[in-house]
Amino acid sequence: MKKRTHLIVVILLIFQISVAQSNYSTPQKITMYWDISLSMKNKDLVKEFELLDSYFSILQNVEVELVPFSTTIDTIVTYTIVNADWSSLKSALQNTRYDGVAFYQLISKPTNTDVSLLFTDGFESIDELIVNTKKPTFIVNSNSLANHRELKKQGILSQGNYINLNNVTIEQSMSLLKVSLKNIPINHNKISTTQNSLSKKELIKNKVISGIVSGPEGVLKEASILVIGKPNNAITDENGSYKVTATKGDTLLVSFVGMYTQKIVIEASTLIDISLEFNPNDLEEIVVKGRGKRTVDEDEVEETAYGKVKKKRLGYAVQSINSDDIKSTTTEVTNIIQGKFSVSNAGSNDDISKMITRGFISINYNSHPLIVIDNTPLAIGNANLRDLVNPTNVESITILKGLAATNRWGSDGAGGVVLITTKTATFKNISKNKPYDRAKKRDNNYTEKLILLKTSVNKVYLKELKKSKTLGEVYNRYLKQRDSYSNDLFYFIHVSDYIAQWGNRELSSKILSNILEIDVNNANLLKLVAYKAEQNYDYVLARKAYEKISKIRPKDAQSYRDLALIYQETGYYQKALNIYNDILDNKIPDVDFSGLQKNIDSELRRLISLHKKELDVSKIPAAYLNTGNYDARIVFNWNDVNAEFELQFVNPQKLFFIWSHTKSKNGLRIIQEKKQGFNSEEFLLIDAPKGEWLINIENKTRKSVKKPIVIKYTVYHNYGKANETKELKTIILNTISKKQMIGKIVI
């Protein structure tokens, strides 16, 4: 019965395709999708032009909408072909420059034309190839290395065909395009493999093209006008005027810092005025101002993770009580803290370890504090103190939150740290008559004078690019030198960063995406691209990179965290919440999220706080409906498990704290990262001293690691509030030879 049903389905499918083919008529309007990604640079343009020559000779009169695409869609131009003359279209295709990776999603929307021609190799470096099936799509490829199976599949699904120009004749290709060669003279049977047909030149007289370039606020001085594929270029004068030599069919590339770049195809007119629009992605940096200072009793001391320190030297606020605050009638340890600390839950059943210090629970894991007695950490959430500590023997109790807690105890301090020092762990120093804690002290005075990390790089290829006076010249030089550095990952990173300095983030992202052409399934490179794209405000490229990572590494906790966060950034709020719901409900098998519990907690609460009205929060525990209050939230991500570095936080009183991500000092943490598949850490400044904080980094990575290791550094103020601000930077760790300052935070 199953076989019979399957046979019927196949027959119906064949019938539908045959009916569609029989109803096929000569197209009057065509959409031509022209893949201009880097992998198409080596296509056989001769073969493709010979196919188009024959095709247009048959159609004679037709409108062609040219859609060049890679990471974005370039300017769409419609060409009217009369009596098979497609010279203007041909010239545009000849002058195409190939760069970036293919975003096939850009061409999946329905068109109002009769058929589509898609010229591509189907190389799915970051995006899955899915064509629009509303109208027939004929897929043409001339590259020997291509995704032939997928190209054929998509051609059939769209009721078109796949035409592999490496193994068909002209007659066969026209048949696949569903047109007839009858009455069309053909001098060869097999599609040519030589370059001779490109030597035919169209004799079109040069013209002097002139006009004015303006923007929303008036004429633009020093705008760049470049004739694509030719050395001709110009710069506008004080009145916005320009003159440039070009021919019919040439394309002008017009650019200005802070404006969208525009392409203009030369037709009959020699007078062309050009209007550019502001690029909303060209954002200014946000400057965060301080909120004043507060004073501290210079002689007052506090317990810390490293012993007793004067409050003026702490660098963070703590809450503490000593033996003088403990009533002699107290019989249980839990009773000591009741009413004396600002915690959301002081514990119950005589179990101080069940208190909540950060004000919220975590996903599938407790948010209880780490209990440390006389410098010895106990099990989190399971340290019933009734049998461990006699309240009459308590010298002091201190609660640490945020950076104060994670500074020494790392992820174990995610829910805060409760330091208990007993009287038996202290003794009187006879000479100084002062209590002394057995916990190790440290000298944390900050005396260094570091300057902010410079991102400029001294490379030969950048020196060459810097000779350019316009963005057009920069891009032309890049295209000429690119082949010499095609396998150098650092090259594309550095050039992308340099292009971004010109204000053209779209072009910067396109150049950056070429990294994926080198190794398409390398998750470390995908993370690199994602981080840099976020810095460029290109959240579409970042989202596609994170989506690809989630397919490559479905067992990594970081894949789900990053995907949920980028969905927040790109407006897919419910999709983000669905990921969190799956984590809450344990619907993601074989993935351990414990190492990321702090990040996920904070980011879920932020999502709900900012977008609650747009979400279905019926499955979310009520504890997540309120965000925490932080002076600042700092998040570090790194793309490679081999990244070794130390972070140094310096407070306004010039006291520093170190967090180490090295095998020698934090080896267990790195083992946990490898096992669970995560690569991030958050730091919270809670009740922190007001003023300027410094954040420094020191590279500890082994020199044998050659591929780029990128650190993404994000600082939030007013986290989860309507007035939230965010600063994001990326750092190539391999290029840092000594300790560098990477940021300043003013609170």
C-alpha cells in the first residue's frame, strides 16, 4: 500500500511539472540574479556570455532586471533589450567586481517578472540556497567546483532547470531554458572554452559626464566618483561639481563618508546629478558620564576574599558585620544575618547557604552564594551551617557581590560569596595588638600608566591602501592586491577595519565575510566574523554566522546563548525567548548550561524587561520578570578555546583586581569550557565606587597559535532599562605583545 501511494505521488509530481512546461510561454520580463561573491571570481564568463548571446537572439525583445548580490544587493538596474542588442547589460556584467559571500536569502522573495535566471555556483558558505518557487528559475553555473546537487534540486523545485555549462552544448542549454534554436544561426555546437569572444570591442565614443553630488543638507565636497573597471575617477569641488570620462554602459560608483554608496549606469545623458542619502548605520560613539563620588571612612576596614583591607582600598562596596554586632543570645547562624544585609532571601531552616544575594534565581541551577569559612569554600547551596559553625565563634560575616565575588572565586561566586571568619581563625599580634586573618593579603596598588589600545596595524598592504585619496581608490587597490593575500585571515580583518574607518560599514562587512570562503565550516572563524560584524552594526551577517555555528556545534552551550542574544538584537524576540524556554524545560539534550548560567540569567531578564509586551511569558517563572540593578555589566567573549589572557580591573582609587583565563592559574575553568562548549564571562559592578574604572588585558596565549583569536568586549550601562547604552569592541589577541588598556568605564 505504501509503495502504491508513493508511486501515485511521483506520477502526480511528474504530471504537474509536464503541465507547467507545456504552459511555459516566451518571457517578456526576466529577473537576472548575478552572484558577485568572491567564489564567482573564477567563473567562465565566455561560456556564460555565449549562452546569453543565443538566449537573447531567440527572445529578441525583452526586459531584464539585473540583481547583483553577495552580502547585499547592489543597485538594481533594468535593461531594455531591443532586437537582441544587450550590449549595455553585457558591459555591466563585464565590469562586475566579485567580493564577499552569497546571501541567498536576498533572492528568495517573489518577483513580478516571468522567469528568473540565477548565475551562481551554489556555494553555501553561510546561507542556505533556497530559490523562489512561484516562478520558474533557471540556474546557470560555469564553475567546475560547484554545489551541483543543490543547484539541480533547486532548479527542479522551481519548475526551471539547472544548466551546467561545463557539459552541455548551446542547443542543449537552450532546450533547458525552454526556448528553440530554430532559425538562429549557430557556428559551433559546443560552448567555447576560449577567451576569444571577449576580444570583440564595441566602438562607443567616450563622453564627458558631469553633474553635482548632493546630500540631505546640500552639496557634498570631496565626494568620490569612480568608473567601475576603469582608471577614471573624480572628486567633487566645493560646489559639489564633478567631471569624469565614461562610455555608454559604464557604471559610476559614487561614495561619501556617512552616506550610502550609489551606482549609476551611463545611458544617453551626459548630465547626471546625484543625490546621496545618510547611512543610519554610521553611528557616533556613546560617551557615558559619571554620576559623582562618595566618601569612605579611611580608617574603616572590611573583610575581603583576600583578607582584611581598609575600605578606602577596596575598590568595591561590601556589607559586613563583626562579633560586636552579634547578640549573645543568638543560637543559630542564620539568625545573625536577618535584617542586617540587603539580600532578597536570608535563607531558611537554619541554612544560610540558601540565601539569594543577587536577587534572582537562575535557569535550572541555583543562584545561592558560595560559602567560604576561614578561606575554605564549601559546596554551593548544600552547606548547612548548623553543625559547622557556632554563632558564638563568629568573628565576622561579609557578603560580596558582582566583581567583588567573582574576582577570586570565579564562576563559583556567580550567586555571591558569604565570607565567614571564625574567632579561632584569628589571633592577636602581640607587637601590633591587631586582629590578623589567615587568608592571604595582596598588594593591589595600580601604578602603571597604560595608554588605550591602538587598533592600527603596520602592514605593507595597509600602507599601500593609505596612499589612496578616495574610498574608490582604496577599493581598487584592495582588489589588485587581494589575490596575493587570499589565504591570509589577518589580511581581510585588517582591510575590513580600515574600510570601516572610511564610514562604509557595508563594504567593510563584505570584505570581512571573505574569511568564510577560506574555511566555511570553521566555528572559530564564524565567531570571529560574528564578533566583527556586531562591531560594524551588521547584525544580519552576525545572525547568519551564529545560526551556522549552531548547526556546526549543536552540543555547545554557547551556540544557544549566542543565538538567543543575536535574536534579541535583530528583533526576533519570541525566537530568543523560545530558546530560553527550551533551556528552562530541559528540551535541549546533552547540553550543560551551568557554565553560562550567569550570562543566560542576565540576558533573559533583559529580554523580558525590554520587550515583555511583545512576548508570551506565560512559561517564565515570575522571578525573571525583574532585572537587576548594576552600575555596569561587562561581558567578554573569545572565539577560540586556546585563548589565554588576564583581565585587570582598576577602580577609581587605583586599586586593581585580576581575572585569569590561563591554564596555569585557571585550568579547571578551561577544562569546563571545553567540556560544556562555552567561551564567555560576565562581570558586574554593583554598588561600585563612582568614577573612572580601567580595564586592561594581557595576552598569555602560546605563540604556536597562529590563527586569529578575537576577544569581544561589551559594556552595558542601565542594563535592561529603556535608557540602556552599549559599547562593543573587538580585539585581536594575537597582536598584543604586552599589557594594554582596552577600555574605560565611568560610573
